[in-house]
Amino acid sequence: MNPPRTRLFARLAGFLVGNDAQALAPVDPTWIDRGPLCVVNAPKNATAIDPDDIGFRIDPVLARSWLLVNGLQYERFQAAVQSRADIVVLDIEDAVAPRDKVAARENVVRWLGDGNRDWVRVNGFGTQWWADDLDALSKVTVGGVMLAMVESVDHVTETAKRLPGVPIVALVETARGLERISEIALAKGTFRLAFGIGDFRRDTGFGDQPATLAYARSRFTIAAKAAHLPSAIDGPTVGSSALKLSEATAVSAEFGMTGKICLTPDQCAAVNEGLSPSHEEIAWALEFFAEFERDGGEIRNGSDLPRIARGTKILDLARAYGIEFSEEYDDPDHMPAPSDTYHY
């Protein structure tokens, strides 16, 4: 952050309280962990970063693309890690037939035992595989677990007891789980919520139209925010249509969800793009701060504080996602304010 911006934020800090004050905090560089550095929607004045660089992975607090990889297919693990996925989730639940559970679990343990710190989707509480999954993972270092079929607080807390300190994404996939989602969000051990759309639709008989699933998605977002969790992770989009995936990711963003499960590596780039600050949003934030400083850096009206908080969050996310840009706004084109839907 350059000196003028630093002085500006120092002056503004006294005006902000609660979430707005938190929004002004600069991104902690320790949020960036191992894995590929994803670059999306760089603005005109951005400094390019090689998207093929390996060595960084987005912190799971901010992770957009959560790539599921069949735990039985060990040969695909390395390619998944080198993909554009923010988080790789080795799947030993839905993707694996009962007869192959042990072999898939052994693959995952071998991979993690070699020093890799990816996530694992484990079988649900109460299944015959749950305890063995957790026992195996307790002997290695794992980035986190995605717990399938969460329907109550106990499902999370009992898992947390067996894997102390390991973050848990609670995958809620049934009507029963949705009815308890606020309690699940508050459970000790819950790190983020995720929407298991396929099983939820099978359980409820719902279709896949955005309006049909609007109530469910809203419940996820509200429960996560009320529990002070990172925003929820939406379910996957089935199929190879780029347009369908783009539209589905836009729906996720519209409902305040900041992550999405991916089924193939080639879905990750589109999901990352759809859940990141856009060129227009970054340009608007830069222009707003440039104009604000030109006007003396003092609060002018009731809209300045929310705009400051929003603009700061947009730029901090852009940095966290590897989008580099000049702090000095030099684009002569005026950028209108982004939509009033606050995805950030």
C-alpha cells in the first residue's frame, strides 16, 4: 500500500466500527498457502502473473473453487494440485463404491503422508466408514475435511473430537440438515458450510432452477453470516457447458456464496473468475479512492463509509487472489458504481 493510501486508511479507521473496520484491514499475506496462484479478470493496468506458477494456494477462508478428485484415482492427484483449483478435495465418499473405500482411503493417506496438505471428503457420521476415515487421517497432516451428509451438530462435533484442530466444511445435503443449518453453523469445529445440491434435490424432489433452490441457498448464506463464518460454498454444476457453468456461478454469487464445488479441473478457472472481483469492480474501487483523496480524504456524505469498506474489500480480495494492479488510478474512462448486490 502506498503512503497516501496508508495515511488515508489511518484517518478513516476512527470513523469505522464493527464489520466496516474489519474490511479496512489489509490482507494478511499468511492467508496464501501452497498451490497454484490463480489470476482472473486482471484490470487494464494490472501487472501480469504467470497463471501456471506452482507454489501457492488460496487460503480456505477465501477459496472459490473446491475441486473434488476421486480418491481411487491416485494418478489424478498431481494434476489436480497443478490445476487452477483453490482447494483440492480428495473424495473417498460419493465418488467411491463401497468395495473400493479401503483402497481409496489408502491412496489418500499415502498422498498426505508424502507431505501434501490437501483436503479430504470423508464419509458421513454414522456410516460404517466414518470412524476408519478419521482414524486414518489422524495419523497424517490434512488440510481439512469436508464432512458428508451433515444433519446435526453432533456430526460436526464428534468429527472435530477425532481430528482436533482440523477445519471442517459441513456438507449439508438433506432437508433435515437444512432445517438445522443455523445450529450446524454454530457447532464447534464448523469452518464453512457447503451445499450438497444433488443429494438435496433427490431428498426433496426439487428441480434445479435457481428460483426453486433460492430458499435453500439463502438459508446457507444467512446461517454462515449469523455464525461469523466465511460465506458458504455452493454445490457443483454437472455437465461440460461453459455457458451453463458461468450462469450457475453467477447465481452462486448472487446469493452471497463465495465458493463452489467443481467436478473437473477445467471448471475451476470459470468458477474463480465468477467469484472474484471483476475488472469493472476493481476499476471502480481505484477510481473511487482516487476521487476521495482528491476531495481531501474526508467523509462527505452517508454513502462514503460503505463505499470505502466495499472498495477496500474488493482491492484486498484482488490482491489475495493474485490480481496485481497499480495503486494509482490512471484510466480516463469513468467507471459507474457496481451493482447494489454486495457480493464482497
